[in-house]
Amino acid sequence: MTEANISAHHDTAAGADVSVLARARGLADEHLFPAALDVDASGEVPVTQLAKVADAGLYGLTSSDAEFGLAADATTVCAVIEALASGCLTTAFVWTQHLGAAAAASAAADTVRQRWEQSLASGTSRAGVAFAHLLRPGPPLTVAEPAGDGWRFTGSAPWVTGWGHIDVVHAAARYGDDIVWALLDASPRATLQADQLQLAAVNSSATVTLTYNADPVTADRVTRVEPYADWKYRYGFGLRTNGSLALGVASRCCVLLDHGDFTAELAAIRTELDSADIDAMPLARAAASAFAVRAAAALVATTGGRSVTMVEHGQRLLREAMFLLVQGQTPAIREHLVSLFSAPPSPYPR
């Protein structure tokens, strides 16, 4: 690890599990980053990349499984996400989708836990998520209706990541004022269709829109049923986690820039995210995403003309920073971002 690398990661370990974080940093610097350009251009994340994450034990980061689970606290989870995103955002983005499903399997009833907890914790089985639609205003995009002792899901779920590399999708559907969560097989069938999206960044994440046509969900696939209001409140606290993706991209830019002012600003923004309460979090998230764009733009400008060639990291990181402006965005985050980018710049030198 270079001195610049150590500097860019400064303070991320505060309160985190040092041994787990060291594994994540080593993986990012030695394996993920050297392959990031190839992954970006390939159209899909190579299985070898995901296998390296599993070999590092990080698929069990949020699991309580006795053998493979790490049951990491929130500080460690955020620090590990930042570390992996600094290596390869595409790989990290596919992997982060798994974390909620692994935690849900550990907390589910015995029938679900016994089937899925250990395989998800070990990375033998990989999971994605399908819940972004819950944040959209208007009628629910995906609804659940009772069917015997189980359910049927009908509707659509945009932004399901990792298709072709995941075994199950931790999917959410509205049932009145409640949400039904279930682990569905991640394979096309008569009642489930997947249409891949073409993205300007992290396209190799194989992100799709799912369409459910009365897709049957047996009771042993249901991880929980909870009030929508409870989930929405909890989601507000969870916004910090997605901010680690922006910090990771910005961190790599700081390494490549080797610029002390940017590194100091990164540390300050990380501190703001860590200390923000639920009301302050949208602004802190917006500031992190805006900083990632600025750091990536500075890298492109510093590198010069070659930075726009596909063999340079500058163009990749700038596209990824653009993606993180909208990934995990809420109306409040959007409002703050528009305000940040609309503010008059500091006076230019005359």
C-alpha cells in the first residue's frame, strides 16, 4: 500500500473491525482496482471478482451465521463498502445488494434461516434486492396478494442488480399498508421476466427491470411482513450506507490525485456522514456525491487528454460519480444536490 493510499484511507478504521477492514482494503488494492477497467468494459462482472470477495469472507459481513457470519456493526459495514468501492465500484455495487438479504435471512423464521443463512453468509449463494420501487410516489409498482399460505407478486421492480450472478432476489411487494419481503429465485420463468438496462456507468452490474405476473411465493420464502411506515423510517437511518459508495469513488480519486486538500476534504465529508442524524443525512449524502463528482472531474483535468480514453481510470471514475448522484437518491437528497450544483461558484481569479 502506497503512502498516498494510506492517506486516502485515513480515519476510515475509526471504530471499525480492523482485521475485517484490512482484508477489504487488501482485496480492493491488490485485486479489484487492477481489474476495474476490464470489468467496466466487459459487460458483466467476472465470477472471479465475486469469488475473491467470497474468499475474503465478506459475503457474511452482515450475517449472524455461526460459521461464516461476521455480524459486523454499522461502522465496519460502511468502512468495508467504501474500501471495496475504491477498488471497483461495479463489483462493490453488485456485492452490496447481497448484504440486506444475508441479514434478513439471519433474522427470519427457522424455515427460511435454515435454508438460506449459511449459503448466503459463505457466498455459496448470492443475492440481489428488488425494493427501489418502494420509494416511488403513487400506486405501488409491485403488489402482493394472498394465495393459500403464501403470496403472489404482480407488477414491476426496476433496478435489480447482478442478474445472472445472483441466485435469489430479496424482493418487496406492497400489501395494503404492509410490505411482504421474500427470497425469490433469480431466474426467468413464465411468471417472472427480466429486461436488462443499458447504463452509462456500472453497466457490467447487469441491472434489470423485473416484471412479475402473479409470481407464486411460498411461505418458506418469506423473510418478514412489516408495516410500510416502519420500513420507511428505518430506511432513513440506512441512507448512510449508500454514502460509502461515493466515498469509495472519491477515495480512489484522492489516491490518484495525491492531493492533500482533497484528502482532507474527504475526511471531513466522511465525518459529516458519520455524525449526521436522520434529518441531516440527506444533505450529508448529497455533499458526498457532489464531492465524488468534483474529485473525479479534478482527476480528469489533471490527467489531461488521455483521461478520456477507455484505458484511463479518470473517465471511469467520473462516470461512476455521475451514477452515484442518482443511486439511492431520495427527494430530499435530490433537492440538496440541485441546490449544491446551482449555487454560484466562488469568484474566478481575475
